[in-house]
Amino acid sequence: MDCIAVLTSGGDAPGMNAAIRAVVRTALGRGARVFGCQRGYDGLLDDELAEMRSTDVGGIIGSGGTILRTARSKRFRQPEQRREAGRNLRERGIEGLVVIGGDGTLKGARALCDECDFPIMGVPASIDNDLPCTDASIGFDTAVNTALDAVDRVRDTAYSHERVFVIEVMGRRNGFIAVEAGLAGGAEAILIPEVPYDLQNVCDRLKAGHRRGKRSSIIVVAEGAASAVEIHDLIREKTGYDARYLVLGHMQRGGHPTAFDRVLATRLGAAAANRLLNGTRGEMVGVRGNQVISTPFEIISRTERRIDPERLLLAEVMAQ
């Protein structure tokens, strides 16, 4: 294989640029040509591909976002459009593709790989950390630390004013960010979509803490569980405590990636490029323990990543 391409798709994640850099420089180091595709799968359909040199990825390892930009392509969901994307790649002389992104991105990669018989390797990049068959996805560690920084700062204000603060973090379908940031930040309650919660029980725990002398509390809620405004209003109604809320939103996606995410992205990007050039296809690279692994798309598509209930239990014990 002498020529490959790389793209980023779906939601951006801190560390995507480090992964792009690793793919490009690994391939160039092995004598292959590399093309970058702009705007994800939409760029494949619109033939927005340009050859990349080593200098094109210089200085980007610590940058947030993605230099290739990204999009969620509705057109790519159609089989005939995916066949068009495959034709565009082959007409350019491109023999393989590295796809960097989350769950929807990798589903698209599998479809393109199977339907067009085109070699593809996937790299997990999602702040939600919901992809199975890897201990971590690129961007998750940075997103958690961004949320944690907010929790720490708000706790100072909550203590000073003796208030309850409800902090809403990202996570429409899962609560991985909420659990990690809440546990690390000493939150009094963590509300996530995967686990039913009783707000009356939360309020009772706040009151019990108040009787023990606790005058401020932090509640972390994943956006898919409830809105911070809703929880804030009900807490004020049921407890009478002075409460405030904060919605972190998309600030969790941006910013400089942590050292962990930069190293993870570099390792996974290089592994994906090497395996693709060696003839592997239809797999996603990941980490298990400290080892880089690779798992077929077929297994990933029927595997689900679940929240560790012991983390929630530990957070509840620590909040007493």
C-alpha cells in the first residue's frame, strides 16, 4: 500500500490533531503518500482531498479541534453516496483510509469498508468515552479535566456563599464525564441517564449533610439525565436552600489536550497507520491496560460500554 488518507468526523475531541499528526508522519516515514480529507465524510463525497506533508502537521500536537475540520454527514447515510465516496478515493489512487471519530463515525467506516471493499482502520476519538473495546477514547481525559476545573472553581463559590450548585456536563446518552468529574470533584450527587435517580432522595441527602454542618454542596448532572435548570428548581422547591446552576456545554470539547490525550492519540494514530499499511482492514485500534490493541468493527458494533456502578457507589460513600 503506497497511498492512504485520513479524516475526522462527528463531534470534535481534544487530541484529534495529535492523531492526524501521528497518521501522517508514520505513513510518510514508511514511504507512503498521505491525503487529508476536509469535513469528514462530506469531504469524501465532495472530493475535498489534498496531499499532506510533514510540515502540514507541525506544531499541532497541542491544538484543540481538528485541522481537517469535521461534520456529521446526512448524505453519507445513503448506500449510493458511500459508493460514490469509495469511487472518489480510488480515482485519487488512495488505497486505504484512517477514520478518526466516535460511534457514528465508526459505523460509517464499517459500512464503507464492507460495501466498497475498501481498507479502513478506525481511531476512537470521543469525549463521551462510550466506544467499547478500548479503555479510553481520545478527548475524554481532557473533557473530564475541563469539567473538573469548573467543579473546583464553583465549589469555592458554593462554600463562600453556602449554596447548592448544580453543574451540567455533556453526555446525552451516557454519564462517563459526569461520573469521573463528580467523583474527582467530591460531588454530593451524580445524576446520569443510565441509572434512575430519585430527586427526593437527593434532597434528603442534602438535608442530612446540612444537619451535619455541611453548608454547601455540588451536584453533577449529565445532560441526558436532566437539565441543570430543572434540577436546580426542584432542589430549591423541596429544600428551600439557596441554589445556582451552571451549564458547561461545548467548552468541554475545546482547549489544549492533556498530556494523556496527546500520548494516547499519538500511539493510536501511529498504530492505525501501521496496521493499515501492513494490510489490516476493518478494525479499530484502542488500548487495554497499557497495550495497544485492535478489534474488528463487527465486534465493536455488537458490544456496549457500560458505566462502572462501583464508581457511583464510591462517590456516594465519599459524599457522606
